[in-house]
Amino acid sequence: MVKLLEITGLRIGFPARGGPVWPVDGVDLDLDQGEVLGLVGQSGSGKSLTALAVMGLLPRPAFIGQGRIRLAGQDLLNLAPARRRRLLGRTMFLTFQGSASALNPTMTVGRQVTETLVLGRGLTWPRAWRQTPELLEMVSLEPDSAAAYPFQLSGGMRQRVLIALALALEPLLLMADEPTTGLDMVTQRSVLDLLARQKNRPGAALMIISHDLRAVGHLADRVAVMHQGRVVDNAPRKDLPRLAVHPHSRELITAGRMLSLPEGLC
Amino acid sequence: MLRIENLVKRYPAAGPGQDKEALAGVSLALEKGDFFGLVGQSGAGKSTLARCLLGIERLTAGRIWYGGREISALPAGRRPEVWRRIQMVWQDPHVYLNPHWRVGRLVAEPIKNFLAPGKAAVQARVAELLDRVGLPAETARARPHQLSGGQAQRVAIARALAPGPELLICDEPVAALDLPWQLQIMNLLQDLRGRAGLTILLITHDLGLTWHFCNRLAVMREGRIVAQGRPAQVLAHSPEPYVRRLVESTPRPVWTARGGCG
């Protein structure tokens, strides 16, 4: 297996009186090509900050205090900003948490997809516009939803738009932050089914980030549990109950068992 | 204990066109001590049903009996009699708990409103309620924003318990919480049911919550109940395709195989 993403000893700090606080405090995380990783942990455990750091999109005044991030062999943290920017979209893509705020409320959905194709794949506007309905259809949206503004769509439909944007660019690394939170179970399942397309593309990898162990579903090959800024357990999905040792992981496993349907029920 | 017969709720259409039928003839019966799961997707009519039970929503047709008495025709002035016995817990406590008030005052308010005891008795009751939902006494001095989602939801449950209700309607009580908190709140509800003899109506989109906790289950779709019974019976044997689809979409423990469910 070839490593697509390697995060080593990553620390992310926020300045504070009496010295910085470290919400991400020494994260080690790998992702192979073709692999699906579920990154789970409570709110505030540092999952989203880690993903933002990979993208180079940390909010001010957060800073990287230590560590290394390598993507497809390139050292991201020592890359010139202009070169790093070029990786956004086609090489790595993050669908932000909260589909309502991640989309531009003043632009129709179709225009946002078209713009992504123009800026990300270098298509001409007319060509991108012609491809837009096809992309919407790929995520099971009606072609005429292109004319809708984000507020006119349900949460599940907006999440589909986000995934359409991601799939349009065919990124090597797709990270989805809470892609199913706030959606009902049937919609959650269909969103996971869409994300599975990323898994089927050779060389690509997928990271699903969620507070809900159940939400990474049966798509993940491996599950990493974050707690207070560190990865405290990291195991193949099927071996998680056997291998996880941290009390927080045990709590997640118990909750995951008690709040799911039993295995044999069909 | 609670009997609902042929409940219909129609909202007038905003423009020309058909009225929206949120409830299209719902019948249900809850027995004392039930942990009753009412499950369905967003828009199925679950929350409308809860609002009708509390009398916040006017029925288009149908009747509701509680404890042998019809409550669907009560005038507005007599609804507090119902609210003493039926209380409600909503989805996001940080939205509906007044952020300016301390927990002690938040829990004291319904005690004063419903029971109007003396000052010392209010304080004692607040302490007792916090203890019952598993919060330390000093939580009374905190404000909602200082609490985690799980703690805030406990405060909301303490408030709901204040008038000494017999039935607790919980509308997505854990949907806004992190997973371990979800289990803690479900355990608390089960504990209240066992120790205090409460009857619980759990409204949720998440079928996964029902299996280990509910003794009865109804599945709603587009304003109708499409299946009803014990969870094992409904989820394993209902021939209704919609129920099958819900069952398929609901997570199994992630470390297991999907169990041939597609």
C-alpha cells in the first residue's frame, strides 16, 4: 500500500494568556491509497482542526506548532503558499461541516457546481455549464435543482451538492466532516453510498469525520478515535472492539452497540 | 392511559392548491409504563402529533383521551391540568433553556408555576430533581452555556419532571448530542421509567435508539402509522416495504458485517 497522507506529531495551538493551548496535541495518522478511514471523537477533540490543517485552512489565530503533514510524498507544511493552494480541490478536498453554511447562499446550486468545474478543472464556462446537470444527477438530484438556491433545498439535498462538488474534481484525498449529521437515517445511508464512489477510484482515499461512531458505517476500513487532541486508538473497523483500549473508545463502542440494531436483523 | 383516535391535522395551503395533511388519521394507545418509540423520517408528522397531544396545535379531527378523560376538547384555560401530567423534552436544550438563567432558577420555575409551594420547599425540590437526573447539586449555580449538551439535556429533563408528570414526551432528545451522551440520556430515561414509573413516548428518526430501550414501537410515514407492535415483531417481521427500508438504513454496530442487509 502506498501512503497517501501521513500526519506525524501534529500540534495545533491557539495563543492564550499564559501560553498557547493545544487542541491538537500530537496527532499521528496515516491514510493509504484506496483506504477509507473513519475519524471519530467528541466535539472539541480536534478532528476538524486536523482536517483543516491538512487543507491549509486553519482559522486565525490557530497555528501549527509542530509536526509534519505529507500528501502523496509532498511535505505540505514547507510548500510555498501558491503551490499549496493549487492542491486544493483536485488533490485534496474537504466538505465542511454544516451544509447550509458551506454553500454560498447568494448563488444557485448550478452556478456553484459550474464554478467549481471552471476553477478546479479548467473547463470553459459553457462546457462546465453543460456538465452540471450530469453531476447533479450523479448524486441523485433532479437536473432542475440547478436553479435552486441552497435555502430551497433540504439538508440531505445540500449535502449531496457538497459531494457533487467534491466528486466533480476527482480529488485524491476526500475528507468529509460530519457528512451525515442532522440527516435522518435513510438520507444518511444514501449520503454514505455516494461517498463510497470515492473509494472506487484508483489511488484515491476517503476520510469520514464524525462524532458518531455509527456514522462512519461499514464504509470505513479503519477507525481512528480522537480524544483531547490525540489519536488514542486506531484499528481496523472489524477489530475495533477487540483492540481499542482507551476508556473513551470503550464508551463509543458501548454506545455504538446499544444505539444500533442488532447484527442479524434484516 | 393515552388513547388517540383517528387524529387528523391539516394545514391550509400557502397558495392555491391542496391543504397539507400532516396527520392523516393516526390511532395509538399507550399503556402505563410503556417506553413507546414513535419512529419516522423528517416530515412524517411525529412532532405534529406531539404538539397535538399537548394541545399546542388544534386538531382538524379526531379525539385524544388521557386517563379516561377526553383532553382534545379542553378549553385553553384548562390545558395546564394536562401539562401537570404530560411533559415534554425537546431536541436541543441549548436552544430552549433561557441562557440568562442559572440552572437552579430554570428548574425552580415549573415547580413554582405548577405546584406553588413555599420557598424552602422549592429549593429542596430543585435539589431532589437535579439528583434524580444525575447532576451534582452545585450545577444549580451554572448557566446553560457552561454545560455540555448532555448535562443541559439533563437539566431539561429535570424541568420536565418538576410538576410530577406521569407521561414524558421526548422529541429527538438525543439527536443533538455526542454519541456517549446519547447513551447516557437513554439510560436515564430508562431509569426514570423503572424507578419513577414514568411512561415515555420517544419520538425519533433513529430506529437504532429503539431496539434496546423501547417495549413498543410505531412507524410513521406521511402522516400515517404503517406498522405497530413490539420492536422485535415490527422490525424483524413487518411486511411493509417502508419498514424494511428503514431497517436497512439503520446502522448495525460498525465492527460487524452488514449481515446480508444490503
